[in-house]
Amino acid sequence: MKSSLISRLNRIEGQVRGIKGMIEKDAYCDDVLNQIASAQAAMNSVSKLLLESHMKSCLINRIQAGEMEVVDELLKTIEKMMK
């Protein structure tokens, strides 16, 4: 899982560098906006994978340990993700 996330983030990092290059070269705004949308979608995909992993492992472990405050923590995090 970790290596998959790192690989995805490396690709996103490349996308962002490409977007910066497009802006430096005065690329057509619509093309830049489409690349930004693509990078944002890729970041959302990483977030979803990490959230799923967190819920299936960290969250369950902490609830089983009696740390119920982790539910409120997760709800706040999801709220931030939805903005």
C-alpha cells in the first residue's frame, strides 16, 4: 500500500511540475486548467485509498483499544476532505 501511494504521489509531483512549466511557457489557460483538474483528481484518489486503509486498520485498532475519540477525529478529517 505504501509503495503504491508513493508511486502515485511521484506521478502527481510530475504533473504539478508540468503544470508549472506550462504556466512558465504561457500555455493556453484551458489546457492548464485541465491539467490542474487532473492533478486534483489524482490527489483525491490518493486520499480515498489512504482513508480506506486508515478505516480498515488504524481506526479499528484504536476503537478496539477503547479510544472512541478517534471517530470524532475521523469525522473532522472527512469534513476537511469534502471542502
